[in-house]
Amino acid sequence: MDYDFAKIERKWQEFWQENKTFRAEDFSRKKKFYCLVEFPYPSGDGLHVGHPRSYTALDILSRKKRMQGFNVLFPMGFDSFGLPTENYAIKTGIHPAKITKKNTERFTSQLKSLGFSFDWDRVISTSDPGYYRWTQWIFLKLYEKGLAYKARIPINWCLSCKIGLANEEVVDGACERCGGKVEKREIEQWMLKITAYADKLLDGLKDLDFLDKIKAQQSNWIGRSEGAELDFGLKNSKDKIRVYTTRPDTLFGATYMVLAPEHELVRRITTPDRAAEVEEYRRRCAKLSDIERQENKEKTGAFTGAYAVNPVNGADIPIWIADYVLTSYGTGAIMAVPAHDERDFEFARKFKLPIRCINRPAPGDAAKAGLSVEKVLEGEVCWTGDGELINSANADGLDINGMNIAAAKARTIAWLNERGIGEKSVKYKLRDWVFSRQRYWGEPIPMVHCHDCGWVPLPESELPLLLPDVDRYEPCDGGQSPLAGISGWVDTKCPKCGGPARRETDTMPNWAGSSWYFLRYIDPDNNSAFADPEKLKYWMPVDWYNGGMEHTTLHLLYSRFWNIFLHDCGLVPTSEPYKKRTSHGMVLGEGGEKMSKSRGNVINPDDVVRQHGADVFRVYEMFIGPFDQAAAWDTKGIAGVDRFIRKVWKTFTETKIAERRMTRDEERILHATVKKVSEDIDSLDLNTAVSQMMICMNELSKSADIPREAAESFVRILCPFAPHIAEELWERLGRPAPVSLAEWPGFDANLAKADEVEILVQINGRPRVRFKAPAGTDKDALVKMAMENPEVLPAIAGRTVLKTVSVPDRLVNIVLKT
RNA sequence: GCGCGGGUGGCGGAACUGGCAGACGCGCCAGACUUAGGAUCUGGUGGAGAAAUCCAUGGGGGUUCGAGUCCUCUCCCGCGCACCA
């Protein structure tokens, strides 16, 4: 009988929908399992073949958990605010909401055609007022707790998108989205104080089951460093300059100081004779874009003519300005220790500044780095490793000579503390989150500016603050959002005093909606809270979250921030939202290049489904390679999976299902397969799970009939991968539908093992002979069998056996004296 | 430069705590059946050799009875961060 996949797939998709097979039940007695995939942005291009890779993998996991008796929440939604839709609206004049609706419908039907076991009753869309009402509500909470503020700050301004970008959205000095030029502009922006959560975001990582590289990326991004802040007095002045250093132990080696060119004290301290050059240098730096500043790593700088006094030894040290010191980090000023810092060393060499070694490496350590201790002592090379402090004592009670870095640090900080010159200080690379976008298609920020009262939050009762209808979506030239042009919307009354006021016209970035969506799935229709606390308590945290590596620094950090914040407010039950996080590899075009319209190598999932069916598509995407690694699409490779699925169909529809017991061989292969597939799903090693099912199928298809037990087990483990064909075969086996909720087969590890194994005999590590032995034969017995083997006897005759090594079920190695 | 991953047949990739390298699939070769189809079935397929054997997991050293797997040095590729004091 022909395998009419189109008909079968439609039939079962309708069945699942009508019977709500995959509905997640709130407060079920079963153990819960919350399985989450990143929801897509409903772009006009439709589903990419990359989406189903992640969705299929976690669908398989969800389906297996369900069959194992878990109450599974596996939801889907749409991250529907965003720039591409808005740009399309600008081009065509069609309202973004209409475009979004159309795209969402297309995505929905594509997703349904792939047979994912989503609970379709929980679909959410971030641009839906019923949803963004709560995004706005959370913003008001953040404002209430002092974590949202407006500030005039230099931001990254994309000239082509006419939009402010978060630091995270600037890649290589260019706009992440359009690749356009980015420049600095000072604009009033709403900011979220994510830096207040830097430590919690860092500490929270410890106990999470995230891939190591994900943890590493998050913690690098937060960039915590411990050091000290301290004051350097100015020579001939009462002014002080505060520096930040991670190496207070090197204070005796500080031979000059550097301020960022933009540092506020520069003008004040520069001596008249140096003013022209300093001004010139400052001007040059201001002109450079971030990219240019990054490209040119050769050190530049200018001397201000002023001197600071090193607090530990009273030495006068010259003050320079240089663009290798950044205003945005630390205090914008550093003490330079050229002997023990690569950058300072390079700068000192170029400008002939003194290099004073105060840390002697152990000879071994120096040799390992290819350096000699003498050169370090003479200041001819830079030493950043640990060693023994030298030349580091003063008459004022500080003596760190002979100490290592850690001890010297602690002692120096204590000394600074005693004198009120400085103290321990912790810094982060993480910056506050720029939360304003000068755009239309985003959540309006629910704030009103009153002439008398300043910024006033909208009362909760006025949420959602709806986006008004407009005809044009272009940002205004002054950098203002299109909303600024609608006076009927902008002009309002102050919620506090009733006086005339203006609404905020910026909208939120598209990271806003995705920062809490996992909470809304739990209670998507709630009108009185973002989610019911009891339901949150039942479902949270997310047990397994999979998404792209590209979201590791942004989305993952932002959403953890919001969840930790909501937890601090007592609104969600767990501090961390995601227990486990994995990432999938990208699906590349044929030949390993990225899929793109311009390369013409885009594979449309609809075509694959039409040609091969959803089941083949799903299994192929799992078989393509290790889940976490990039994989290139291979049209020929689908043929192998297509053959496998057809073989399954043929075997089960044409071979007699026998009411007999399994043979020992059948029993062994079946238990081995159930074991391997069960374990592989739990670790998402889905390529090897598929391969095992192929092996099993090849075996089963050899016999004249298939015992019922084998057939039923096989169909059940196939179900998560190829659910449509599994349902159909299950029905044909006379079992009640759906197999999707049938019990997952168990296995007996002992039955999965062969009864008889082949033992390899090695002589001096060289393979010699093989013999059969019952599985589990003990070491000594194996050695005895090997030594008595007729082919081994002559090889060892008359020679001294030094040692025998015996590994049960594997091999015996006889080591002879040579 | 720093931090994570990786280098295994013609290709995608297997290989549990060290134990017969190359599972499974693609491709290729031969045969069967058909012969219009990316059809199906059977057998073969790392390299060299007639064979016994020998050589093979980026390269060099090492540990071990035994190394793709552990240690060490080194080369290449991908990703992330990058003048963060």
C-alpha cells in the first residue's frame, strides 16, 4: 500500500487539534515539565528551516515526557513587535498590525503542518494589547522600584534605522540589524538599571544547568572585576584624581597617570604651554567613531603638563591623556604601571616614560613565558604574572616586599583604607540597558511628562496604553518616534495634578516582550494579573529552554533580569527562570554557507513538507548532525531518511504482525533500541537515536513476520520523531489512538545485551585471534580460554608471559617478554 | 590578545568511565528486477599490498599491556569578547 503522507499527516493533525491531545493541564497531579523554545519573530519570509531544528528537538523531548506520564507545557507564541515589520509598513503603507496578523497566520499554519505538539490554546503575541498591557505593567513596577530612569546619555545612533541602539546591539561598531553606520548622539532615553542586578545575575548562574559556554558568555558580558579605587593628589593643587585599578599591589610601580581624553578635569589641570596640543588631541579623539577607535590600536596620547603625587611614595608622576583609557569604565582615569601592564608598557615605551619593576617572577615562571628575570627587573619586558614584590615599602607603615600579588593587594587596600585614600571597589562591564526606541511598532512607554510634576507613571487602570493609529510610520527627523507627531495622543492630562502634560513618545525595544513571555504562557488569558500566582507556582521554573546561541548575551540576560526582579517583588516563585538552557546549531545552506536570499540557497520548509512529508523533514533535521553544532543542508541526505520512513511504512503494512513471543535476537535489538533512544532523547543526541532506530528497523524487516510486542514498542519510540506515521501505524495495529499519549516502553538493560560476545585476544597489544564466550564471563576464565586457544598456544609456547590483561566482554591481552 | 568549542574515509558523522576506529546515512562499485523517472532488493566500500601483513583519528613528544579518548608542546578552523585598567 502506498504511503500517502499528505493524507495521513492531515488526518492526525486534525485529530490532535480536535481532541486537544497536547493540552497542558494546570494543577495536574502528574509531575510537571515545562519545555520551552524561543518563540519566533513572524517575519514576512515565513518559517526558516532553522526554526524546526530547535522545535522538533524539544517536541521530541516533550512528546517523550508526555508518554512517560508528565504533564507537559510546551507552548508557542510570537515575538511580534519589531523593526522589519515597521520597515515593511513604511514601504507599503499597510498597518504593522495587519502585516503581523498575516505573517502570524502563515507561521501558525507552517508550524501546524509540522505536527509540533504545542498547546495551541496558549498562543501569545507580544504586540497584542492584552499581552503588552502587562509588559507596560512590569515597566511601571521597575519605575516604582527606581530601576527605570530617564537620562541624557550618549547613545549609539543608527543613521539608517534612525534609532537608538543598546550597546549589545552594536556589533563591530555597526548596527546589528542593518549593518549601517552608528554614531554617538546625546539623547534623552529611558534606561533600566540592570547593573543593580549584576551580582545577582552572576551569582545566579552557579547552580544552573546551562552549557559552559553559555555561562562563560554571560559572565564575560557582566564582566565583574575586583580592585580598588584610590585618590592621587595633584602636585601644587588641592584637586584629587580618583583612579580604579585591579592591581593595587603595583602602586609602587605607578610611574605616570592617564586620563580619558573626555575626563572632566583635563581642561582644569592642563598647563598653558601644553594646552594647544591637548586640545588638538581631544578634538581628534572626539571625531573618531567607535570603529576607528577600535581599529587603531597603536597608542596615542598627549602630556597635560600636570603632575600627580603617588600616595605610597610621594613621587611626582606626569599626567597624560590617551584614548586607551575609556570614560565609560572605572573612573575614566588610571594609574599606569608599565612594568606590569601590557598597555601601559606599550605606551611608556612609545613616549619614553619610566618603567619601574616591582614584581620579580620566579625564574621558572619567567622561562615558561620565554622571558628572563633580568630583563623583567630592568624593565625591558612587561611581567603580568605572579611573583614576589620588591621595592615596595615606605616609611609610613606599608611594606609589601616579599609578598605575592594576592597578599600585597589585601595589605595595600588595608593601608589605603586606614588613611582614607581609597577602598576596595568592584566594577562591571555591564552597562544599564537603553530601553527607549524612537519607533512606532513597539510597546508605548506608559509615562507622562507634566510641566509641574515631572515624569509621572500612568495609573495601572489606564493600561494598556494603546498604540494610536497613524498613517505614516517614519521616525521624525529630530530623532523622535512617529508618535510625537500625533498631538491628539501626545497631549494629555497629568495623572497626578490634572494639568496639561505630554506622553512619552518612545516605545520599548523588542527585547521587552520576550523578557517575560515564559510567564504569560502559564496563564495567557488572565485579565487581572500577568499570571495567576498559584499557576506560576505550579509551572515555574522552565525545566528546559532551548534557543539560539545568538541570544545568549541579550535575551537570556534581560529575561533573567526581569524574572529575578519580579521574584524580588514577590511576584514570581523562583529567582531564576530557566533551570536548563541548551543551544542548537544553525542550519546552513548546501555547502556550509549561511542561507540567504542573495546566495539563492534558501530551503523553504513548505517545499520539503510537500515533497517528503513532515515526518521525513523532522527526522532529517534530527539526523543531520549533532544538535548543538552547525549543520549544512544536504538535499541528497534527505533521501536516506525518506527511505527509512518508507521502509517503516512498508514493513509494518506488508509484513504480518504475529501474535508470538519475540525471539532472543528480536528481544535484544528491541531493548537495546528502546534504551538507546530513551537515553539519547534525554541528552538531545538525536542523530544517534535516529541511527539506532534505523538499525532496529533493518533487523526487524528481515524476518517474515513481526511479533506484536516488537511492533508496538517500535511505533511508540518512533512517535516523538515521526508522530503522524506512528499514529497511523498504531491505529492499524488495532490500538486506541493516540499513540502520542500511549505509555513509553520500558527496557531491561540486561536483555539489551548480547548473550554471547566475541573476545579479542591480543599478544603484546597486537590483535591475534577472536573467540566466542558467554557474555559476562569473568576475567580469569577469559584468560584461561585465551591461553588454551589452539591458535594462541603456538604463539606463546616457550615464552615468558609477563602479564595478562583481561577486560570482560571485550578482550584479553597477553604480554610476553620480548 | 583573552575565553569557549572543534580538527576522524570521497562527504555528514559514530565510538560508554582508555579496550577490535570508521556505527548509521549519503555517495560510489558490482549484481538482481525493472528498464522514463531522486524506484526497490542483495553484496561490497579507510589507504597500500597478490597475500600474510603494514599504515591510518591535524603534527611532534610522552604516560600505558593498550590512546581518537589522558598529559605536554605545536599548527589550523569556528564562535564569543576585545585598549574594561
